[in-house]
Amino acid sequence: MQTPEKRWQLLLVADDGRIVPFKRFRGLAIALIVLLVLMILLCAGLGWQWAAERSSHARTREQLAKLRQTADQLKNSHKRLIAALATAQTRPEPVTTAVPPDRKETADTAPADGKTVSDTTDAPLKDQATPEVPAVLAPVKPRLSIVSPRITLDAQRQRLLLRLRIDSDGEASMPVTGRFVAVLSAPAGETPAWISIPPMALPEGRPSGSDGQEFSVSQSVDVEAQAPVPKDASLYSVAKVYLFDGDGDLLLEETFPVALPAPPAPTVPPVPQESKTPAAVQPQPVAPKRPSPVTLGDLSVAFDKVGSRFQAKVPIRTDGSQTSPVAGTCVVVLKNDQVPPDRWLTLPDVPLVDGIPAGKGGHAFKIRKYVRLEISRKGPTSHPGYQHATAYVFSPEGEMLLEKTFPIHVRPVDGAKASP
């Protein structure tokens, strides 16, 4: 018994129930396969062409690199030939004049007209034209320039640091080597009158050129040198930088100003002074002896130039241990350490006793959990500028509950400067 041949056929069923055979399915499948094969062959061809172009590009780059190397070699050979030609032209050949034997005369056979031998032998030489000496083509040295010289003080290592940049207008194949030195000058009468960076001997305040920090520059180079810090570096306000070549000849000299800080003054402990005001007029605030029931957030200070009015904002909150509201007063003191306390500013306007509010007359508050205090007052038309502010919190009885200092920055107004 023969097994039936397994075949399959795509059939379409119409709306009316008729079965419509789809006879072109095989043709479409073959066409798709042929199109896929063609796409694969096209991609393969494009890949082969890309590889060939990449290889050709690499060969071109190699040839370009070789041509650049050859051009550099030719430039160097040209420069050497120019230097050799200039050297040869600076050596003129000696000119010798031969005297014929028949022109030689002695003193016994002098000419009858009284001329000497030298007159007769030198006469033809005077008529000869003097040969012209060709012009000497000396090699042109690159010009150097000093850019951004500065001298700073490293207080931690106690060293003076010199930093600068040296630029050259020559070609990269002709570097310039040499040494550089900076000399700082002090006013007359100070000792030492000069110091150098790096350290060296300075006869009459000028380096000899044989010592210094070495450098080599083709186009531009950043260099630095250092030296020990003198006793008072602020005395030296002018510096001069010298550039020397390898033979010690001066190439460049440039002067620039220097601003170095003075040494810190020795700290002297302050001497306590007794107040001359009667004690009855100065009620001293009581320092906090128990934990404060309130805390302060970040303080901010604003200044209105139009109304010359200061305003301080500081959040205050309780620690949560109080069952009843907390009442008291708050005073903000704007301070500048470079002016005496009588020029400090209090918000609100309350008197200060040794730089501390008296504890009465501050900004009153009453809180349960949190409140943002805004304290303001009209300030002076000019003030020295304030560096930090201290907020004081007092109880209704005048007992100090809290003291906290915040950094601020209020610029001076109307040109008022802080006076020590």
C-alpha cells in the first residue's frame, strides 16, 4: 500500500464559503529568497570596498608622515648650510701680492729721481681695486619674552615661589637654553638690600649670569624657582627678572611689582580693664546656668540701602520639654572685630555693656513650638561693614538663656572703612 504524498497548499476562504486556492505563494517566497541573497551580496561588496578604502587611507597617512619627516630633515639641513655659509664668510682669506724679481731694488741701486724702494713697489698696489668683502649673514637668534611673572609666599614651607612663562618666536627645531634669575629690591637702608630667587651672590645687586635656574624653550615653557623667606618679605616691592643664555650673556631684563604679606605680629594677651561707669548703671546679664529651653536656626541679615534699614530673621523653637509657652526677649548684635564695640549695631536698639546686651528692652516673643522672629531697626547712613552677628535670648527676668554667633557679610556703605 502506497503512502499518500504529503503536500500542503495555501487556501483562502471567501465570504460566501468558497475555497480559493492561492497559487502564487511559491513564487513570492522564491522572489523574497532571491532578494535576500542579493542584499547579502550587496552588503558583502560594500564591506570589501570599505576595507579597501580604509587600507588606502592608512597607506596615504603613512606616506604623509614620511613626507613630513623628510621635510623636517630638509629644513634642518638648510639651516645647517646657512650657518656653515655664515661661518665661512666670517673668515676672509689673506691677500698676498708677489713682487717680480726684476722689480727688486736695493738701497745702492735707488732710482735717480730719488724715490725709495717702497715707493716703487707700492705704486702698482695703489692702482689695484680693493676686493669687496661679502656681507656676513649671522644666524638670527629667537626673541624671548616673559609672560605673567608672579612671586608668592608659601607660609607653610616658608619659601618664596617664583612662577613665570617664557615664550620664544623661534621654530620648534631651534630651542633656546639658558638661566633665569629674579632679584627683589628693598628700600634704601634695609638689610639685605637685594635677595634673589634662586639664592645666589649678587655683586651690586645684579647676577653674574653664570648661576640661576636652567630652562629650555622651543615655543613656550612654564618655569618656577624658590628661595627662603626673608625676615620681612613685605619690604620688597619690586622684582626684576633676568634671562641669560648658556654663555652667560644677558638676553632679556624685565621689571614687575611685587606685593608680599608682612609677617604676623606677635599676639599679646589683652589686659582686662575695669569699667569706670558706676555699677548701678551697668546691670550685668546673668550667664546661662541651666539648659536653654529654646534653640536658634540659621540667622540672616539684610540691609535696605534706600531706607538705611537693617533686618534680621532667625527661627526660634522650643526643645519640646515645656508644657507652657516660653516667653522672653531676643537681641541681635552685628559685629566687626576691627572697630570698637561702641560702633556695633544692635537689633533692636538696646545699650551694650562690654559688648553684651543688658538683658532688657529686646524683641519680645512668646512661643509654644516654633516662630520666625523678624527684628529690624533703622541703621546709620554709613557703617563699616559687619562680619558676624550674635543672637542673645533672655528670659523675662533678664537671665541669659542662649548665645549663638553666625557668620554674615554686610558691605560698608558710603565709603565707610573699618578703623582699627
